[in-house]
Amino acid sequence: MDQFAANAGIHAMLSIVIELFSIALAWVALQELKLTSILKRPRSGPARLLQIMLAIALGHIFADFVLSYWNWSGLLRGIVE
């Protein structure tokens, strides 16, 4: 049981790290968008909040893909062995 709990803890920690890294990566990518043509005041508080929300949404989608791919590739070990 202890081994299972340790593996679950490691998996949870890696999932959190991947999620946060993906959000940070999405934030960096969103900085390349020219928001002056889309938003009235791109440096205002609500505009920054929108950028944060977009970074979280895009980062979560990307992290979900990475984690799903990681889980699927782990399941393929059963075929190879």
C-alpha cells in the first residue's frame, strides 16, 4: 500500500508541475499577441485578467494533452512486455 501511495504522490506532483509549466508557457506565448488591435486598453486590469484567464485555459488544454499522452504511453508498456 505504501508503494501505491508513493507512486500516486509522484504522479500528482508531476501533474502539478506540468500544469504550472504549461500555464507559464501559454503566458509567454500570449505575450506575442498584438492585443492593441483587439482590446480598447490592453494594459488595463481587466485586459491583464483576460490574459491570465487565457493562459490558464490554454495551459490546461496543453497540459491535459501532455498528461494524457504520458498515461497512454504508459499503458502501451502492457502490449510490449
